[in-house]
Amino acid sequence: MRSLLMLSTVVLAPSLAVAQAKKEIVPIPIAKIERKEPIAYEKDIEPIFYKKCITCHSGNVKEGRYDISTYEGAVKGGRRGAAVVPGKAEASNIIKLGTKSEKPFMPPRGEEPLTSEELGLIKLWIDQGAKAPTTSGPRKLQYIVSVPPANVHPVRALAVSPDKAAVAAGRGNQIHVYDAGSGAYIRSFYAPGLKTPDGKDVKAAHLSIVESMAWSPDGKYLVSGSFQEIAIWDAHTGMLRHKIGGFAHAVVAMTFSLDSKLLAVAGGEPTVEGEIKVYEVPSWKQIVDIKNGHSDTVYGICFSPDNKMIATGSADKFVKVWEIPSGKFVKAFEGHTHHVLDVGWAADGKLLASAGGDNTVKVWNFEKGEQERTINAHGKQVTRLLFIGKKNEFLTCGGDNQVKAFNTAGGTIRNFPGGTDFIYAVGTSPDGAVVAAGGQDGIVRVYNGNNGTLLKSLLPPDAQPKEKSPEKK
């Protein structure tokens, strides 16, 4: 979680300012928990993490490089070092930041803080040795989906319409559509009857963050993926046509076949199993469900040019290829030293390219099943990779705030300027003329794909510059 502590712009009297400052940094007291039985991670601690922390510390992007979706990740910590020091709660970052005793406070301002009782349980668990789950093998967790805080609005997913007229952005749990030429806001997509677990109405596309998005090549459908569900929208009207639930975890990747007849989606519970499903369009009937294809979350998925196979990339570091609709395994590619975060297939069917958490793009010869080359693409993890139409060229974006275009020979074609924070998503029109990218700062930047010129910066609807009314004379 990021510290969002801000300085007040209001001028206060000295005594009032001091009192206000003191009020803002008062630590949360830790309740003393009296328990005869030991604290159980899976029963007492994990539900707290999933309720208060999972939104910003899981999936293909982790704030502060901290992944709290697994016991190992929760203890290991992230950029600030170990989150948990077994036996020493007072020395553990999760306690120091969670009680707001030290900056950056966790959660940041605007999010629901840990309660005294929750902190008491976490402290007791750490003091008892921060013991691992006692159950062996995969555990079926019960998730409670909640609305992300108002200040959590990253662009995790976006898509450019096939006719290059519009750009759709998944911003937080909202979907906003803009005119690609003028940058004007067109509409938002809202799921009717959306409510929180406690019955409160929600005006959004999903309850949780929009993690993935795809526009059908025929222009009819826009599909969005979120936690445990996908939504199929009429791309022209914004009406919700269908919703499919029951996924194990967040749906973090999706793609249409080039003939618009199939939709493939991917995700899966971290460290447990990757999830790969294929649906017919427009019946939305599931025709493929690949079990045990990957041992971890599948972050990337794409169709072969002839629509007869799909390639998948996973946190287990493998790229794999499967027949459609049989789901039969074809071959695997191994070489990444970190998560595979996306995969793409060149239009001639001869080459695959995969994006890695190891900051590289690897190009693979499909027929030989061998690696052709490694491209040191970004200074940080390469979060997305997308081939441009029928060209042997692809776009990438990454944690180093960069958006780039490469050819499969390993050459850099161009850079796209303007990124100021972690870039999660990139999209393009089929001819590559319109390129869009978005990330942590919540801004979607639209480029001339032919020369890399920044054309528009698309803000949330309520932040879009308003046209000035003519002055009355």
C-alpha cells in the first residue's frame, strides 16, 4: 500500500495545526487478545489480510512489491524488507505500519484501517512464531469481495476498438469509454443491481478492480474481467449482456480469437492452480476448461493466428500451448527466471513472444520449441505484451513507466513518452495507428502509433477539463 499522507493547504493557527498533526499520527492501539489455543494463520490471520490488504497486494502488480496473497509472501515482505519477524511483533513492519506508528501508514488514508482487535490477533500470531498454515495442500479460501477505496483507481486494463474510434479504460472498478480522436468522454458501463455484501448500492462495472479487458474483433462486444467474474457488454450501448461467475480468483487476462467466435480467459488462485477457460461467442457456452495446466496464476493468454491453439504464460515461469477445443497440451517453453506476465503470437504463426517479471521479452520458435532470443526490454517487470496486427512487431509496457515497440528480431522501433508511474496495460488498433496505455496514475495516454507522438491524456470523467462557456459581453 502506498502512503497517501498529504499536507493540508489550509492555513491554521499554530496551536490548532499542532493539535491536528498530533491527531493524524496517533497510533492505533493494539488490543490484548486472550486465547488458550494458538493463533491459526488460515483461520485468524489470512481472512484479515484478504479483507484489508488483498486489493493492493496481489495479482500481477503488487504495491511496494509486497504479495500478501500467500503465507510466504505475507511474511517475506516487499521493498521495505521482511514484513514479519517471527517472535518479534514490535520489530515487524506489518505492525509498525499497520498501527500507523511509522510511515508509510498501512492502509493509506481513505482505506479502512486495521482495527485494534485485528492488530491484536496479528501481534499474537507473530509473537507465537508466525506459524505457517497447519493444513497441507491447497486450501479453499472464502473471499469477501469489497469495493476498492475511492483513491485506488489504477488503469489495470484497456482496449482500443477495432475501428480505432474509441478507447475503453478499466479504472478501479469503473469502465470509461472515450473518443480516440478528440479524447472526449463518451460513457461509463454500469452493472445493474450491483451491491456490496452488506446490501449497499454500487454504481460501477464490477465490485472489485477491473483486471482485464478485450474488444471483439468484429466490434460487437467489450468483455471485462474482475474478481471471480467476467462481464460481457454491448460495446456500442454499454448495456450488460451477460455475466459469468464462479472463477477461482481474479480474471487477469482475456483475448478473442481473430474471427470473434471464441473468448479465452485466464487467472487462477496464486500458488494453487492456473485457470484457463474458453467460451463460444455469442452463446457464452464454456467449451474448454484446462485443469492443472499451470501450477500458479495464468497472467497471459492468446490465440494462434488460425484460432486452433492458445498459448498461456504463468507465474510458474512457463509458456505453454494447447489445442482448441480439445484442450490437449502441445508443448512448453521454459527460460524465464520470474513470472511470465503475458504472451503473444505473431501473425505468421512461426513466433511467440512472452513478457516476464525478469524484465525481459523472450522470442520463441514455435515449430522448434526453442528460444530464438532474449530482449532486455524494460528496467522493471514487463507487465503486458501485444502484437500489432499482421506485423512482426509488438508493444510492451512495464514497471519502469515505459511503453515501447519492438520487432521480433529484437530491435526497438520506438518509445512512447509521458509515463509517470507503473504502467499496467497497453492496447492498439489492428493497424497499429492508435496506441493507448494506462497505469498506476489513473491516466490513459493515447498515441499516434506510427511515430509515438502523445496525442491525448484521458482523465477520469469527473477530472476531465470542462469546456469554457462563451463570456457574455
